[in-house]
Amino acid sequence: MSEPVRVLLLGASGLVGRLVMDKCVGREDLRLNALVRREVPMPAGARMEMLLAPVEGWDKAIAAIQPDRVICALGTTIRKQGGDRFKFASVDRDLVLRVAALSLKAGAKGFTVISSVGADPISKNFYLSTKGSMEKSLAQIGLRRVDILRPGLLRGERAGDMRPLEKLGAMAAPLADLALHGERRKYRSIRADDVAAAALQTVFEQAQGKFVHEHDSLMRLAHRFADR
């Protein structure tokens, strides 16, 4: 039996991060390490390590973990940052890029990041331009493989993070998705569970280069992971 893939997870406290941990329970082909700023409950039966360290200490932590692959689910919202765009960008762009550079230095062969459908560095939407800028810079860091996951609206149980109108939108999304065809399929909503599965499948992919995954590609990855 081959050695398990050493996977570093960042963003374990978020919706996708929590589901990544859940999906690693009982798996012998993955060795998961989560790096967090504050304590995060681990799923029952989890065989994983969780390192608690301030962001300033992540360089030493990542060097010690020496991951084969990295899943980065770091992210915040402008609303959570009190409307401060600089604080938002410092997480969703700057911190992601710093972690990617540290991962390369620690020997990581691949880096998977959760971005957003519509990400574009020249978008007039600040959120999407920040995501697009992150993606562009990430591809230039020098990692052998970069997987950019661009989901649409995420469906799943968040920990008290959604407003009533957001919950209503998530409930209506499956019906609205039926009207999205052709090029617009990429804007379809997707279960966070499927995004987590897709992210985990990327750590087993061997081809080198930059890969952008939108709705249909994410679903194919999720199905392949379920069949492993």
C-alpha cells in the first residue's frame, strides 16, 4: 500500500473546511493536518492533527508539517470585516498567497484554493477582482500544480453565518439552477459537501499545471472522490 498523501488544510473553521475534515474520517489514503488560529472541533473518529498557531507563526508550522498537498479554504467577507476592503483583501488574497509561498518552500507539490465563480482581476466587483488577483498571483508562485475551485452559491449548514435573505436564496437556488444552461451553468449553486469532495480529489491528481474548476468540473471531481 502506498504512503498516504500528507494534506495541509487551512480554513478548517469554515463550511468547506469542516466538510473536508468530515470526509477524511476513516480514510487510510490521506493524512490530514489542519493549521488554525483558534481551536476548531474535530469530527468524531478523526485521525488527524490540528496545530494551533497565530498567523505570524505559520511559517514554522508549515515547515514542520511538510505537506505534499495543500487545501486552502481561507476566506472572510467584507461584511465580517466591518466593510473594510483592506482587511478583506488581507485574508482572501494576501494571506492565501503567503501560505502558498510557504507551502512551496516546505516542499508541497500542489495547492488547491477555494475561489469564486466570476473571479476576474479586472472585475468592477471588488470581491471578484480580489479573488481574480489572488488567482493570477497564485499561478506565478512556482507550484507544480495549482487547482482553483470556482463554486457558485454554496449550499450547506453554516454556523450562524447566514442572514434570513441569504437562507431564502440558498433554498431557492436549486430551482433557479434549472434556468442556467450552456455557459451559464458555471453559475449554478453547489453543495459545499461536493466542493469539499472535489478539493480532496485534487490532491490525488498527478498532472502538472494550473487547473480551473467551475460547476461541471467540480461535480466530476466530487464523483471521482466518491468512487475512490
